[in-house]
Amino acid sequence: MKITGTNSSIQFDLENGYILKAQGEILVGGKFVVYKDSINMWENRYMFFLESILGEK
């Protein structure tokens, strides 16, 4: 997996033909917060992946 981004967006290249793009912002300490409603690709099979990245259950 490749992760690239800017101060306001992030892109996850899953290296299997799928790319996930989302908007967010960098917090103090270098952590990035993703706005869930800005995620461009959302499929159930990647729900676990997103939840692990976003820290949700």
C-alpha cells in the first residue's frame, strides 16, 4: 500500500487497482483526520481497512 497526500487530502493506493481518496486535515503531532463524507471510494470489502485507519469500531 502506498499513502500520499497534502495538508488537506490523502490518497491510499491499495496496489490492486483500487485507489481511495479523501479530504481531511493534519493535526498537531502529524496525525491526519479524514472526513468520512469526503471518501471517494467506499466498498464494504474495504470497511475493515478504513476502520483500522480511522480508529473506529
